[in-house]
Amino acid sequence: MKGDRILAINPGSTSTKIAVYKDYDPILVKSIRHSIQDLEKFGKITDQLTFRKDIILKEIEDAAIDLKKIRVIVGRGGLLRPIESGVYEVNEAMMKDLFHSPLGEHASNLGGLIAHDLAGSLPNAKAYIADPIVVDELDEIARVSGHPDFKRISIFHALNQKAVARNYASSKKQKYEDLSLIVVHLGGGITVGAHYKGRVIDVNQGLDGEGPFTPERSGTLPTGDLVNACFSGKYTLPVMKKMVKGEGGMVAYLGTNDCVVVEERMNNGDAEARLIFEAMAYQVSKFVGEMATVLYGKMDAILITGGIAYSKAFTQLITERVSWIAPVHVYPGEDEMLALAMNGLRILSGELIPKEY
């Protein structure tokens, strides 16, 4: 693997992040912004494939990186069918589901598609995805919702949660597969996962906002009131969907989804900002307690990560409520590019055998 390169690709709604690694060292890290004018030309997200791929190739060539040395391309996994955690080589079945996702359109669907397209044009490269948000390792008992017409499913920040859990295990000179952990991802969406011996056996469905409310999701709302609102005639289906995801949570209460702004308002004496800030931490803490019962109260640690984890005030509010359960460790940010690249490195080193979708 000497001299081999790993390319990581993480498409977002208005950006494409790329990183090229040589072993553990990044030799190119770039976040490419896409204007609304550029993207609105495309009817569907998957129609952006060639546009984004060409921009990636130009960035790599401008950085004078030899394309022939790229051996592994790891894309952010999209809204596929439920799968176990791991790294998957992109195949025809996956391509079909990324183009016609069973769960709908999402920018992350482009990760595997771009990786596959690039690999096809490079002499030595293969395309993979790693720990997409549809990773599903739930215990059967966790799937029961309370009514047979509804089933709990697993959609969460699998890539970052798994990476942080492995980092913690490595720091303790232990294997992730031997530990019992609760991992909290704090971002625009918030997910709290119960990790037991390498599997996430229960987690809130973060895509639609199940669980604690977040900067832009309403979380688990009072059921009766939600049903009544749906049939009140006041709201259309698109409006209701926006209410629970995109225009709910902190932004609904305070008009902003920026926790830095809310914290500044709180520190300047805004009582409502303080209440909502503390209520969000309160709800996250409750879900940590919920996952503690899943693990029978026997955890090695509670790990807090994601962009909001940079807020010491917020993580302190959670820590004060949950540190009696297990030691709390904070890993601010969500280094998804590094997580993707490290999965690629595990393939190159032979430590990891890719799975088949």
C-alpha cells in the first residue's frame, strides 16, 4: 500500500467535501460550495452526478495528485435499504437503489454514485461506501413501536457514531466489539445510540426527528396533539413535514438553528433562549437515560460528539444529568472525511474485508 491514495467523498445539499489521504496523512482537504443557480438546473439530486464528479476531478488535478495512485474511493452512503455496519463495495444492486432510493432523495446518495463513476475511469481504483445512515443493527424488541401498522427503523449518524466509538476503544487499548457504550451525536439532527459489543442495538430515528428536539427538528411530539393538527385543516402535508423536520425545534421557538447565536442570547439575559437551550439538553439527557436501560445500566462510557459538542455549556448540562450512569467523554465535531478515509485505509491494510450489498 506504499504510495497508494484514498479519496473520500461526502456530498451535501449545497457542497461536496473531498479529501485525499496517503496513509494517515491528508494531502488534500477541500469543501466545494455549489451555488443555488448551479444546482437548480437539475431536476433530481442524482442528475448532479456528472457535474459534481467533474468538479472533483478538477480539484484533484489542480492539486497535482496522480490519479493513478488512487486505489480506494470511499463515498458517504445514502438512503439505501437497511444494512449492517461496515464497508460495502459499490455494485449494481447498490447503484440501482442509490438512483431510486427506497427512502427518497438525499445528497448523500451521490457519494456511492460518484465513487463508482470515478473508479470506472481510473486504472487502479475501487469504489466503496462506509457506515451509511441506514445502518440497522436493532434488536428485534427495539423494532416494536406499539402498533402493528408502524415499525421502528434505524436511521442515524452511523458513520460518526461508529468512528467515535472506535476511537474511544483505541484510546483505552480495547476493541470496540468488547465495549458497551452510549454515543450521542449533536447536530442539526440528534441521535442517541446504544452500542453493545460492536452493534447499535437501539437508536432514535434521526432523519425524521424521533427523539429529543434539535436545532431544526421537533422531536417526539405529544401524539394526540400531533394527530389533531394533521386533521385540523390548518396544515397541508408539506407544511406538517416541515413542522417536524426543517422548521421545528429550536428554530421554531427562537427563529434560529444556530446554537452559537442562542448561547449568546442566553448569556445576554434572554430567558426564553436559556429555557429552550436547557430544554434541548434536558431532552437529550432523557434519551441517554433511556438507552442506559437498554444496556441494563452497564456502560463503559457515554460519548458526546457532533457540531454542538463544541458548546461546553451544552455538554456540561448533559454531563451534570448523566455522569452518574457512566464516565462522559466529549469529542467535538464530526470528522466524517477522516472516518471515511480510515475505513479506506482499513481496506488497503487488509484489516477489513468489504461486504456485499
